Amino acid sequence: MKSESFSIDVGGSKMPSYLARPDTNAPLPAVIVLQEIFGVNTEVKRITDLLASSGFVALAINYYHRTHPDLNEPYTPDGLKNGFAAAGQVSRETLLTDVAAAIGWLDAQDFVKTGSIGTWGFCFGGAVAFLTATLPGVRAAACFYGGSIASPFPNGEPAAMADAAKIRAPLLLAFGGKDDYITREHVEQIRAALEQAGKTFEIVVYPEQGHAFFRNSDLSQSDVADAWRRVQAFFEKNLG
């Protein structure tokens, strides 16, 4: 596996990015990894490496680059507070601009299969992944416990599901049944919005799991293993 850190230019701002990919130059499908609210940390890089180990080109982007380019917060109350402050400085427009820039960079690489790009987001990034499914360059989006899919974004903009009618790519959505942040009612609201819009999606709820169940996870644990299997199958089917 190869990995490197670098920056992608987005309208004159440098967006820190982390790339991991198999040790081959043959063109492969790519997945853009969308961070939790805490920044591009060790956990985000673990996910990126995990995708690369499964045969995908994986790119984690820092969509806080305009205001918090070095954000890397711990999983603590203060870290959560600082993460929300950073997330409050981004908008739907800047998020989609950043992902579009990442798509453009990936499509320009010889080792990426053109037109075969997906997204996978966690927590705040799960809601961002939902939004990215409205972009023409995204072929599939996996949304893990996306907190702003059914609730407003930290900056006050409407929940991501308000754009359900604009979705153009298949969705895989995973939630924990014991999530203190995303209730059963939220999940059913998301399901109803996507059904009403006639979109292609799958919602998986793991009854015994809480929020962020995939974080620092053991792939031998049954629910985590199932989620990882579903993600791989989802991207293999839709990205080719």
C-alpha cells in the first residue's frame, strides 16, 4: 500500500488531503473519505487505509481548510465543542465545492478509474456524504450515523434530507439503534424522505450499537464486520 499527505487547491485555498491506495498503477475505483467533526485524525486515516487494503483508491479531505486547516481534536467534550465550532464555519456550498475539487483531482490521476468515485462519511461527514450524492461525479455514497441528515447543520442550514429530491446516486445509510444523537424517529424521517423522492437506498440499523460504532472498531465484531462487508459490496457494485 502507498500513502501520502498533500494539498489540493480549492479556489486559492490549500485543502490538506491524505491518500492511500494499493501498490499498483492500474486504474481503480476511488472513495472520498469524509471526516467526523473532529478533523482528519488517526481514525480517519485508519478508514482510508482500510479502503486501500480492500482495493480502492481512498482520499480523505479536510473540509475545514479555510478556517481550521490543522484541526485534530480528541474524542472528549472539549474536542466535540471545538469540532462543532469548526463545523459551524462550513456551508453546504463550501462542502460541495471541496468534494468537487477532490473528484476533479482523482479523475485526473492515471491510477483512478474515470467516473468511478464514491464517498463514505461518518457523523458530520455522514451528512456531508448524503449531500455529495447530489453531485454528478459521485456514483455512490455511504453515510454512517450522519447527524445532520435529519437535523440542521451546525451553521444552521437545513438538514441534508431537505435535498432528497436532488439525490442522483445510490445511498447506503448505517445507524446504531442506541444512538443518543440520532433517534429512531430521525431514521424513519430519512427513510420517508428518500422513499417519497423515489431514490435508491438501503438503511441498516444495528439495534445494539450506539453512535460512532465503527470508530476504532474491531473488524471481527459481528456488527462492525457486517457493516464493513456491506460497504465493500456497495462500492464494488456501484463503482465497478
